[in-house]
Amino acid sequence: MRVYLGQTRSRALIDELAALGFGEMVSRGELPARRKPWAYDNVCYADWKAGRPFDAHAFVRDIDDIAGFEDGAVREVAGVPDFIVLPDIVAGGEASLERSVAWLPDLLGVAPLYLAVQDGMTQAAVEDILEDAAIDGLFVGGSLRWKLRMAAQWIDFGHKFSLKVHLGRFGTPERAEAALRMGADSIDSCLPLWSKDKLQSFVAALADSSQMKLI
């Protein structure tokens, strides 16, 4: 299971996280990545929490920068992200699915694309688009209560269609262990970076698992 933690400007912490094999989840507006591997978060969840609309202009600027990494010196430092989370609507059900699919033509070929699954979104609706949509993975987002209840089902669903499945905001030791048990391909969180104790507890929870394998 691959782990992506939040960003930090501390050189010592960057080196420590790199040594642990933890990648970086880069937030919209925070390019370039400071360590590898990395993935790109559209920040729709933070927008939703703050009660503000999705900043599509900032997102497009970042996508243009990511697409340009192939020909620029930045690629030598950061490379291309493991995946980009398609724009979504937190807890938005079918409306979120429609928004994500609408962005696909603009993002194809930039990096692997993950579809965020949300409260109110059905597996039947997602299955209907998989044949024609170039989706590389699923990002299990939505409200915390819904995500904890539905994560295992979405992991099984995604693997049925040979999709990787990522669990967003799974940073407590208990959730990291649960992600391993459920067979998630990756998780992310900022929580382990809040203090040395939180990071140590997070690392210990993964190390104590017989399924621990960072890839």
C-alpha cells in the first residue's frame, strides 16, 4: 500500500518521509512537489468545508504546469504525478459523477486519472461510464461516515474492474490498519504531520501489520 502524506517545507522532515517511503499529496496551488512519489489533489474537499466554490481557474493553471513538466526542468525534480483526482462535488452523488466525466477530455494524457466516489453515488452509475471513460482508479472521498462504511465495497468494486483504489484522509493509525486489511492500494492524510507523536504512531501502526508493504 502506498502512503501519501501532506506537504512540508522542513528539509529534515522531507528527508525523513522520503526514507520511510511516504509520498506527497500535493494540493491545488502548491506545485511543485517536494518529494516523490506524489499525487495531485484538486482540493474540492477543502473548498466544500470552507463553503466556497471550486476554483477551476487555479486547477487549470496547475494542470497546465503538470502537462508542461514533460518538457521542462521541473520534470527532473518532481516528475509526473501518480494520479490526478478529477474535479468532484463532495457528497454530490450523480452530480459529482457528471462533473468528473465532463473534465475528462481536458485531462486525458496528462497523468493517470482517478474518479472520486461520493455519498449518493452508486456502483451501477460508475460501472456505466467505465467502458467509455479513461478512468485509471477510484478515490474514495465523501463524508467521513459514508467513507468508513463504504470503503471496503468500493475497493472490491474497483479491483473487479482492475482499477486502483485510494482512500482519502485515512491518517489515524486505526484507519491505516483498516486500509491495509481492506486491500486499499493507497491512502493519504495530513494528520501524521501534525506532531512527531502522531507520525510515530502512524508509522508504528503500519509497521506492526503483517501486511505492511510500501510500493
